[in-house]
Amino acid sequence: MKKGTLYIFLLVLFSFFSCTKSGGEDNTDTFTSNSAVEVSSSLKSNMVLQQKSEFTIRGKGSAGEKIRITCSWQSKPQIVIVGANSEWSLSVSTPQASMDPVTIKVEGKYVKEFTNILIGEVWICSGQSNMQMFLKNVENGTTEAASATLPKVRFLNMTRKTSATPQESFDVEWLPCMPSTAGDFSAVGYFFGKALFQELGVPIGLIGANWGNTAIEVWMDSEWVENDSELNNDAQLRSTGHTDGSPYLPGSAYNAMIHPLKDIPVAGVIWYQGENNQGSPYIYPKFLKTMIEGWRGIWKSDFPVYICQIAPYQREWNYRTNYSNPAMRFSQAEATRTIPKTAIEVNDDITDITNIHPRNKKDVGARLAALALSQTYGKSAYNSQRCPVFNNAVITGNKVVVNFSYADSGLKTTDGKTPTMFEICGSDKIFYTADAKISGNTVELTCPQVPVPVAARMGWSYTKITNLRSNENLPVSVFRTYQWEDASEEK
């Protein structure tokens, strides 16, 4: 081989090896591809990405061609080969939270660049009307929205629509929290996110996926419901349509509003729902457990879920279950005793007995944020900001001693008087008002008409509010100690 020919051969060989990827990384400034570039909706400009997580970027392209992904926080771009099914995906590790925006560039034959992305904490805000209730419609909401210039807090407000099958994409964009956007976002979600932002000092992403007048099964994969005869039979009781157009079939909102989000890593979920399942309160913990495990399964993450207890309000419908409102509130609290990484937020003191939608959503969001700051983010200053719940009851002679969890600093009443709405009964199952005495984080109950008590309850009413609070002024959840069905109820 002549010297000139050898030189040309070596130059061509060098160029060939320079353009070959190694370990998924592109080590040259030269990149060519004939692939179309289609990117999943989970990656968008202006979004918030969960810090220190694995984020899957996926899309479609031309089979066998290269796609190059460049994340501005990484030292080198990554290259993937489009599969025979025209799909590609790449998992990238996100960095620590920062107020400085980052970019992600996806290249094939053409370039798509996603800009102004923040790295922080991302939460889903889901449920029915009390979660959907817009900031502009709640107490002092218009004033709050007018000053809501928090561009490092971002909203993804999912379109309220249904699907018969699980969807892979969604059609809305991330928006910064501004006076022009905050008013139309969930008030509970807004106050929750604002409190996290102020305390953590990192960007906050809030995903609103909520719809008024929906039952829990609407937010679950229909197979999770149908594969359990007890859940399926109960869901069938609500299988008729709603005149307001809200969904009622199992899976219908899940398919279009939850499943498409699964590639977006999240820190956790806040959940405000239960009114539409109030007719069957005692099966609700099983629904909650199944839904939470299902969501954690599709996200492949054991994230926390903080649950808003529905508020007490006057009976409006002919529910199948006696005392359905306090029974649902108690069932929600009970569910958090057995489902890992959950906690209850109690709303007895912010209620409007005449309104199923109490307008004070600021305290709801603040209490949810306190749960997250304490339980998820390890902020010990918030450990005491947890609503007390029933732990157990000990019967000795004519006395019932009720123990409460999360009341370590003690209990008090709002009016300085004895605790109200405690009742005990004997073997005849007839309840009488109990004389109640606070002792630390317990309440001692006696009643002259019940010399041998067998059960106790508190707050078992549609129309009255308890006066028992923690020393941090947080309301105590309703409870009952018995399992039998009530024969009658307050009318």
C-alpha cells in the first residue's frame, strides 16, 4: 500500500471510531441521525423534576437510528438506539434541588430543547371537589391569588377528562405560580405547596389531578377494582351516571389523569376525597389501600400519601349507612393506622355544618404541609403538628380510659369546659352522654346510667362539633370502639 493511500485509510478508520458511541455516551461534537424526534409529554419546558430521582425520558423515532439526549447538569450527552418498535427510552438521574433552571435537549434529525426546568419537590394533589376547589373561590382566596407571585412554584393542572383505557400522554403545560394562574388551581394544593416552598427553599411542582363528585374507584385502575369482588360489588352501587358530567366508572379518571403521569417522579400525594363513598364507609380503608398500593406500583416508588378527612356537615342524602359522615371520617383515620407512610389531617374545626365544601382551605393546606415537613422531610419542629387520633380504650370497672396518639403534649378544650360529645354504652348498646375528664393525652369516661360500659365513641353526629383539641390546637378525630352496625342514628 502506498504511503498516501495508507494515510487516507487511517484517517477514515479514525473517523469511524470517533463517531461510534461507547457506554451510551457520545464522546464527540459530531452527531448525525436520520431519526424523527417525538418526545413523551412527561418531559416539558417549565416543569419541576423531582430531585435525586430517576426520570425516564421516552419517545418515538426511526427504527435503528440514534437519539442523543443532553442534560445540562451532566458532563456528557447520552445516546440511545431507536428500537424495532420505533420506541426509545433513557433513564437519567436528576441532581440535587436548585433554583437555577436546567435544560434537556433531544436530538435526532431535528432538535427539541426543553428549557427553564427546575429541580425540586413534586407532589400530586388529587381527589374530588374539596381538592378541586379553586383558590379564587375559597376564603380570602382572591386576595391570596393577587399576591401569588411565586415563579419557582409550578402548576401542572390536568385536564378533567376520561378514557376507557390507560393513556400514555397528556395535553397540558406546566405554568409558574402567578396571580394569573394561582386562582384556577386547587386551593388546598396551593397552600400546601406555598408552605413547602417557604420552609424547604426549593422549587415545588404541584400536579392537580382532581374532579368533583367522583368516587375513589374512578381514580383506580378498573382491574384493581374488578379483581376484588368486595370492591367491585360496592363500586356497582355507584354505577349510575351523574347529571353534572363527572365520571362514575372505575378507572375512567385514572386512565386519563393519573396513568399518563407515571414517568414523572414525585415526592408524594395529598388526597382529599370520600364524600362520594360515604354510603359505604367501612370498606373505604380497603379501597384506599388498594389505590395507594396501585399508584405506588406504577410509579415504582413507596411515596407517602397524606389524607384529608372529610368535614362534618348536615346529612344531605339518604345514605345506606347510619351515621355515614362520622363513620367515614373514622374509617379514613383508621386506614392510616395500617397503610404505611400515610397520615390523616382532621378538619372538624374548620367545618361549615351547612356546607359540604368548607371555604377555609388555608388551614387544610398548612396541616398537610406540616405532615410532609415532619414525616417526609424530617423537620422535627413540625412533629407536634399532627392531629390526634384514637389509639385504644381500656375499660376498668365503670370507667373507660381513651388513649390518643399524637397528643404527647396533652389535650385541652376550646372553651375550657369538659370535653363534649363522648358517649358510652353497656351491653344493651344504648349510648348515653359520658362525663369526660382530661388526663394528659387520655380522657376518662364515666356515666351513672352505664355502670358496666362495653363501648365508647366521640363525635358521632352530623350536626355537632367536638371541643377536644391537642395543646397545639389541632382537632381530635372522631372514633368508635365497637364493630356492630348502628340500629338508629341522629336525625
